[in-house]
Amino acid sequence: MCDSDRSKAGAGWRGWMDLPEPRPCQPAGDWLDLTWPLSPTVPRIASFPPPRIERIASIPDRPLNITELQMVVHTGTHVDSPRHFYNDGPAFQDIPLARLMGQGVVWRMEVPLYGMIEPADLERMRPALEPGDMLALDTGVAERVGTPDYDRHASLSVAAAQWLVERKVKLVAVDTPTPDIAIDKRPEGFIWPVHRVLLADGVLIAEQVTNLRPLAGKRAEFMFFPLNIADCDGAPARVLARALAD
């Protein structure tokens, strides 16, 4: 499916999966910020330029402060819409808010650099996923930001992405720049198969989240707030989460 001519042409959006109503939950902690502060040094894919943040009016020379921002939308902590790989898929103005918030789990994955996360690795993690959950993966690479190892991150296999779709996960958040394999390991003709598998069925992707360690091994409540950029394939986001009682 992921390497079909139809997918390459930008078609292949399969629609939102039907998901169950979330079960009642009780918070067990304060909200945590899972967002990298946006600055010229924010983590990003190495081939993307850093954000340009410029003060174009300043007190006292002017009566107010005004800042201009220019950036690639897939920089820092952000969310990918299905439009990222499917022209017939929804952009941000068409994503239901219920797809951007809800319950889920945080898993700490002990994966080596360039490691591949397979279905068996996900199957043994606890707490177990429930249909409609969000999943946040902490591979530890956030601790390597600013070093060459950050670009040698682990990734999901295509089979692992399919496993997540089958379990009706509604959003996958990773601390890596991408859930696909690292740039320097990509073969000629690479087509981002993990993105394609997830986004085709409406499993949203959040990349470069941070500060997951306090929530590792717990159920959590998440809120993802991507900017509502019309017809856009990605958007910078503020991401919050808090632990839930068992």
C-alpha cells in the first residue's frame, strides 16, 4: 500500500477511523509541557533552516514590541496533518478537535541509535494501549539534541506503524525528528512509508516532543495545539500532558 502509484501521486486518504468514547479518568498530576521552546536553536531536521525570529519594533524607540517569525512548519515540536502526504486528506482546519486531545500512554523505549522499533517491542510495553488512545514514545534521543547522535535516532518499522493502525491509535507522538528512518539511512527512492501508513487512516503524527520521562510507563491525558494554518501539511504546536490515576 505505502509504495503504490496512487500514494505517490498524493491520493490515498482512507478517512478517519471510528474510535470509541474515552472512559472516565481521574488526573493524578499537574500538566507538563512537552514542547521545545521555539527559537533559532530549536531541534529540527538538519536540512531545514532554523527559524528566523526578528524584533521589528522595540520599546523605547517604538511604543510597542513586535516580533516577526519565519520558519518551516515541520520544525521543533509540531503536528503533521494527513495533507503532509495525501492531497486528498484533511489539513488543519478539517481536523476534529477530538483528534488532538484525549487519553493515552507514554512508553519509554530502550532502543539503540539507528534502532528499529518492531511490533513485538510495542506488544510487550505497559500500560497496554486501548482503542482510541494516543501514544507518546520516549526513545531518549531528546537528551542528545545538539549532538550528531540526534540525527541517528531510532525509528518505527512499517510493520510497527501498521500494528498501531490496527489498534486504532489516534495520534503517535515521538521525541525523534521523524518516526521514519534517519535521513542518512534512507535508500534511493525513499517515500516515508511510516508517515504514509499512519496518516492514510487518520493517525496523526507529532514529532520532536520532549519532557516525557516523568510520564513514562503511565496513562496520561494529552492536549495537542497545532496552529490552525489553512490547507497546511504541518504546524508548530504546544503540547501538554498530565498523568492519570490507574
